[in-house]
Amino acid sequence: MRTLIKDVRVFDGERAIPRADVLIEDDRIAEWDGGRADAEIDGSGGTLLPGLLDAHTHVSDGMLAQALTFGVTTELDMFCLPSNLARQRRLAADRDDVADLRSSGVLATAPGGHPSQIMAAEAAGLSHLGDAVGPFDTIADAGEAAAFVEARLAEGADYLKIVIDDGSTAGLDLPVLSPGVVAALVEAGHAAGLMAVAHIATAREAAIALDAGVDALAHVFHDLGPEDPSVAELAARIVRQGVFVVSTLSYIEVINGGEGAAEVFEDERIASRLPEGSAGTARRDPGAVPVHPRGLANALGAARALHAAGAAVVAGTDANFLAPPHGVSMHRELALLTEAGLTCEEALAAATAVPARLFALHDRGRIAPGLRADLLLVDGDPTRDITATRALREVWRRGVRQSRA
């Protein structure tokens, strides 16, 4: 099957091309050779983008489908229990009407540590999710690190997620991994060929992660005001160590009750695509969630400092079972990244080529011959108006054009 998208503006993951013809051949992007096409799509007035990658989610039934509805063609899950993960992997491998999936499997946290308190607080409301919630392995001692990592490899983990969060940003007092255990996990993960991604909330926790040699931070630290000189100092250290940061600004906004979390639902371009019974909402109870009361303003300031210092900031939403919702929240995340100082093109790259490169997904994230035909066509020009990503005209996954039904 050869589909030609004609006269379309292209953002190829790195730069904008004012006008081009793009050929989809079966599940790949191909060189346009001027030959016969089985179908032609008029791309005039629109922009063709690589499929969006959400670099921080938590997935269960129905969520990969909702993600794809909104142009997120790959989700990078950061905590998934084994039986649920096995089912979601099969779904992503066998079907083209859901987003693709990579995952850490079970995250590493202390007994009773984050996110145990969330699962306990919300267990009744999440009972319908079955094997997506429930007991999970924890780690208390550095001597357990190798066995913990081996268990993650058996689950098919693509990277290792390590939680360093005592809950203090929200007035909680949670058990937390010691720096020695964190370092042992990073060492064991690297020995097994796994990248180490650290969940942190504060600058102090980020420093512990950096001391341990992690590869990435799963949230922007958000306990310090933008004017605090420690923000720039930590950003500079992150750059020196070559660590990248997954933003999750939309998650912090939801917990803080920011108005923008609801705004994206009210945008008709989003509302018109919301399926009945959509997973997730714009609000959730913040009581058990370790996010600073001034988290969004602080996180925007930290993201701005990271970007100014030259750090790689990657778009991730922390979309989960409650809020923010899968797919929808990526369009809010992109807008928040521009509020943090990224240009529209830089924000788009943070959701396409940059995470694909950093997570070694070399077959996607850009529009180039030979890569997967994970694509979205939107009305308007998101390289000038980032909200144009919400005006989805078409979505393809592995070359399969998605139905709006």
C-alpha cells in the first residue's frame, strides 16, 4: 500500500520544511519516486509531524487506544505490574489501533515508599483496573539490587525506574531508598544494559540521583522558587553529567489544580475527539501525591533554567489511571514547555526526535525514509502556534491510517 501525502508542510522532528510530498509505503516512510500511489491525501494547509512520544506514562486497559486517538504513537511507561504489562505489550504488538509501548516494569522503591501511599489511598476507586494495581516488589538493601534488576529483566523491562522521594514536598513522611541503595541499583542496571531513570521531586533528591550516576530524571525538580540560585547550579550540573529530564509539567499542574488542566478539555479541537468514557480527567485529589504547593511555578522555573543551560528536556506527562489523561495531556505539556521558554519547534522536538534518540528508539521520532510511518497530520502550523497540534486531521501508526469512529 502506497499513500502519498501531497503539498504538506513538514516538521521532521528537528526542523520545518515549508512544502513537501511524503510517501508512506506499507509501514514505512519511503522516498517519493514519482510512481503510482494507491491513495493520495491533500496536505495543503496542514503540517505533517512524527508521531508523538510521551516519555512518562502509566498504562492500563484502554489507555493506549486513547493515546493514539490524540496522536501519541508511543508511550514510555514508568511503572507497570507484570501481568498488566504482558497484556499491554501483546496489545501494542498485535494491533495498530493503539500506541506502541516501552516500560520499566516494576519500579524500585523502599518498602512502603512512593507510590505505595497513592495505591493505598486510591485502591477503592481503582478496583476496576484489576491487575494494574496491587502489591509489588520493593527493595530495602543494596545487596538486593542485582536480584531486583534481574527480576525486571525477566519482566522484559526496557529501562530501570528508581524512586527517590520522601514525600516532603506535600508534607508526607515516606520511607525512601538510601543513597547507597540508589547507587547499587544504578550500577546493577547499567551492568544489565538498562538505562537508569530516577523519580525525584526536590533538588536534594535530584542531587542524590546525580551522585548515583543516573541517566535521566523522571520529573523536573519543583521545590525551589525560580529565583533561587540553586536552580541554575543544579541545571548546570545536570548538563555536565549529560543527564536528561522528563518534564511532567502537566502532571504537576493537575495536582496543583491549575486552570490549564481543564482548558485543554474545553478546546473544541480536543473535545471533538474525546471518546465516550474517556480514561482520565482534568482533576484528582492531591492528598497523597508528593507535589509542592507551588509546584507548577517552580517546575516552570526549573524547566526554563534547564533549557537555558542546554539540558535535554523531554516531553512526558505522567498520564495515569486518573489524571492527567492519556493522549490529551501531551497537547497541554507542549504548551507548558513553550511557557518554560522552549520555542514551538523545540517543544515538538522534545516530543519526537529527542526522546526517540535518548531512549534508543531509532526507528521513529523523525520523518525520514526507512523510518516507521508513525505520523500525524494537523491543520495549521504548530511550529508557530503550538496548540495547532490539537487540530488533528489524520493519525497513522505503522502506516495504518486511524479511523475517527
